[in-house]
Amino acid sequence: MKNRVFIVLLCLIGLFSVSAQEIITAERYLEMVSERYGSIRDYEARIVIHSGSTEMFGTVSHLAPSFLRIDFTKPMEQVIAFNGEMLTIYLPEYRATLNQSITPSRRYSGSAGANLASAQGLALLRRNYIPSFVTGPDPTPLETGSDEMVVTLRLSRRSVSEGFREIILSVNPTTRIIRRITGRTIADVQVRFDFSDTKINQGIPEQRFIYDSPASANNYNNFLFSDTD
């Protein structure tokens, strides 16, 4: 009888311990990642962008709330800079500078992929996408054969107006920093952003996001859309 009572007590204690733990849903995990980025003033990281058969390398800099700059090493000297109001893209191959004024409602039109790795970008994802775990809340390898472990979320769009049909977020389980963003566009093209060697709160100044293109470059304004669109 004593043994039976002891076993019952152990079971009850085990059930109580499980119920006392917070059940981490995909929605809650995405919120935790968003909270982590909310504490970040700035960061710098190496970035690799895959789009179809195209591969680009560079360094990405971000300053809260929405400043972004990517200095590419491939294509060499190509630059994307966003200072909160103006998106500038310099294409050295064509000696062309593309400028676009970005209103708040279109804040992510020109730099959607990389800028999702920010507090504002994550707030946008939480509002416009439904999260779910790919394999559960436990870390899994980043890819087949990799020793790097991540928590992977699948984000499904709430409406057909979103630029990506689906987004896969791979998150470092210790730091809750995004390691990889993989998106599938409306045209069914896969775009992948890999972030590595991320350095947080380095004191990046706003001046870094002011880009002066070479004087020999041709300037093209409102290349995405006009202000009246």
C-alpha cells in the first residue's frame, strides 16, 4: 500500500511540474524573438543573399527603428542604403543610382527581406503572418549535416497581398537572433537571407546610413512607384 501511495504521489508531482511550465507556442516564440530585437539598438552582421541562381555577399548594418545598409563585396561596391525615408541602391555594373522615397505605409517595399530582422520587421510579420513550428519548439540542425542548431518557424500569410507566400525563420535558440530567413515570393521564387557573425549594440551612428553615390553615376528617382500610386 505504501508503495502504491508513493507511486501516485510521484505521478502527481510529475503532472504538476509539467503543468507549471510555460507551454511555448509558435506565436509566443515569435513574440519572444520580437522582444529580443526590441532590446537591440543596432547590429552589424555578415549577410549572404540567395535569389534563384544569384548569390550575393556583404555586410548589413541596422540601426533602430528602420535604418538599414548593405555594403556588398559581391557584386563588388554595390550598396543598398535606407535612412528611414529614402531608399538608395547603387548598381556599379550600370553606373546607376536608384532613389525611392518611402512612405511609412511602404516602409518595407524596398528592403523587405533583410529588414525583417528588426523589431519593426518582426512586428509586421506577427501582424500579417500566422506562425507555426516546422518540427516543434526544440532546436534542430540548420540544414542536413549541419552542427548548428536552430528553432524553425513557418509563417503563412494571412492575405494574398503579402509579398511572400511563406517565410521560414531559423532562430538561434540561445540568443534568439535570426540566423536565416527564407521566403517564397508570389512568383514562386525562393529568396534566402543568411546572417552570421552578428555584433549587437556597437554604437553605429546615423551617418553610416547616408550614402553618396559616385558623381559619374546616373540617378533614377522613384524607380519603384510614384508618390501618387
